[in-house]
Amino acid sequence: MERIKVNLDKGRNDSYEIFIGREILDRLGLVVKVRNHADRYVIITDSGVNPLYGELVREKLNGANLPVDIIEIAAGEASKSMNTVLDVVSQLINLGASRKSLLVALGGGVVGDLTGFIASIYMRSVPYIQIPTTLVAQVDSSVGGKTGVDLPEGKNLLGTFYQPEGVFIELSFLKSLSDADFKNGLAEIIKYGIISDEEMFKLLEREHDAIVDQQPALMKNIVKRSCKIKAGIVEMDEREQGLRRILNFGHTLGHALEAASDYRLSHGEGVAIGMVGAAGISHKLDYLDQASYKRILNLIKQYGLPTQVPGDLETKKIVGFLASDKKVMDSKLHYVLVKKIGAPFVTDAVGVDVITDVIEELRQ
Ligand SMILES: NC(=O)c1ccc[n+]([C@@H]2O[C@H](COP(=O)([O-])OP(=O)(O)OC[C@H]3O[C@@H](n4cnc5c(N)ncnc54)[C@H](O)[C@@H]3O)[C@@H](O)[C@H]2O)c1
């Protein structure tokens, strides 16, 4: 089992460890018991994950004599809502969960974001741990402490920064994941390669077949590297004042594409096209050479992720969503570009004409 320490602000006691491996849950009960003195443990999971792993995780905690309840929410993004928050909170109250209870987020990013949010506000905050079960959650959402729910007006509009007490990444859970959800996670892993780890980028180029077959040593390697990159960035900029923005590589255009398609495009698909777009802008503005642009494009293609803007999405509509993103952030649209693979930078100096040209060039 690998361990990564996430060291946050020294003034607060917010640091935690990420455990990564196979069959690591055998030690879950003991680790949790030693670190947390909770009176009860409540697993929050969804209807896709509960039948697969709910009882297994309960057994592992029960094995260390810990009292465990399970709350199940419906699988899917629609559950990341205030209605679900209120529903889960009433169930917690009915179960007798107190300020000394600990919540266990068992699931993908939806369960993780929702549980973290509830943990940050339930009885003025209770501790929680993350047991991420999707690749997106294992390499991205479970690390960094961003929690939240969606509102009818937009995604992630209510939320907090609230760090978990620990993250337990059980790699064998990935076996049951759908191809589409596996690819969503691969898009984030490719992103880490582009922004921070050329060696991993090369590994992804070289080992495509073994990675899509989930060869255990390789999966552990790329999940660990991705977590290390995210943890390292979060340690330096927990609240996204600057550096953390580089994690948004491909996401600005990606979100606009997702929204313009009425979420027909998944997050991973939006990010994949968004990364090609960001690399395209980097090349157009003479930061990135043609060969590196092609490598980025080819790697995304190689993993079966889309690289072109669907024909039915109007450029004007996509640019409109980019502009509304700008309003939410601040007065300027920040773009993450790359000078080479592994060397990103943030700029607010990308003209709408350049973005429009690149979107047009990426059309099917
Ligand atoms: N907090 C962050 O920093 C952060 C980062 C990235 C994404 N997110 C959020 O994460 C969410 C997306 O997360 P996601 O992609 O994990 O989606 P998800 O949580 O909706 O999970 C996708 C589907 O996979 C199923 N599933 C989960 N694990 C499984 C397994 N091991 N085997 C079989 N099925 C399984 C779930 O039941 C669900 O139907 C979005 O809401 C996004 O905003 C947050």
C-alpha cells in the first residue's frame, strides 16, 4: 500500500494521508479507529455503488468493532442537490449522528462532493473520509477538499473547502466501472501528464493497451502520480488563489462544451476536447510547437476520447457559455495554456477571435 501525505496550512490541523493499493480496506477499520474517535460511522453511498461495495465496507469497519450505518442516495449528478442534502441530513438526525460521528463517502465524485459538503455543515462540521470508487474520484475529486452541490442556476454553486481525514483508494473497485466512466478518469490523468509530468505522458503513450486493461502495477503507478500532482498543487494553493488554476487545463472550454450540449457530452469528453482546444490555442499563439500539439491530440484520440467539437454545437453558443463562466469567476476569462508538455501557465490574454478560430478548426 502506498501513502501520500497532504500537508496543508501548518496553522491548522488539516493534513491527511492518501492510501493507495489493492485490498487496502482490510486495514481501513484499524486505521480509522486509531485516527478517529467517532461514536458512530455513517457510510453515504449511491444506488450504483451500494449493491457492489456497501456491505463490504461496512464489514471492514465492523471488523474493527465500529458501529456503521449506510445511507443510500440515487446515483447520478441530479443527487448533487440541496434536496439530497436535506434528505441525508434528516436521515443522519434520525440515526442519532452527533458531532462526534464520522461520515464515509463511498462512491464517485457526486457522493464525495455531497458528503464533504454535508460533513462541513452538519452540526457545524463533522469529520469525513473518502473512499473513492470511480477513476475521476480516485485521481481528482477525493483529493483537495472541494465540496459542493449544484443549483438550478449552475453546477457547484454552493460549496466549501473542507478536507477529509483520510482518503482510501482501493484500486480493485475500478474493475466494475463502465467504459465511459473509466474514460472520464483517463481524461483527468492525461491532463496531469500535460500540465505536470512528461514522464507520465510518455508512459500513457507507450502503455495504452495495458492501461485500458487495468494492469495492476500500471494503474497504481498512474493513480499515485496523479494524486501526488494534485496533492502537491493543493498544498501550495488550497483555495485556488493562483497555482491551483492550472488544474483547470482543458476545463474552461470543456465546461462550455458540456453546457452547450445540454450535458450530452460527459465531463471527460468536454475536458478532452477542451484540452485539444487549449493546446491548439497554445500553438496558435506560438507557445507550443506543432509536434507537441500533435502528441497531445494523438494521446487523447488513442484513449478513445473525442477531439472534435460536435457539428451541432454552434460556436456562438459555446463562446456564450465561456462568457458566462467569466462572469462567475471575475471580470476576465483565465485560460490555462502550455509552453511544452509539463509546463503550463495561466493567462487572461486570449482574444475571443483566437478562441473562435480554434473552435471552428476543431469542428467535425
Ligand atoms: N471536488 C472536486 O475537486 C471535483 C473534481 C472533479 C469532479 N468533481 C465532481 O465529481 C462529479 C463526477 O464524479 P464521477 O465522474 O465520479 O461521477 P459519479 O459520482 O456520478 O459516478 C458515476 C457513476 O458510476 C457509478 N459507480 C461509481 N463507482 C463505481 C464502481 N466502482 N463500479 C461501478 N459503478 C460505479 C456511480 O453509481 C455512478 O452511476 C461531478 O459532480 C463533478 O463536479 C469534483
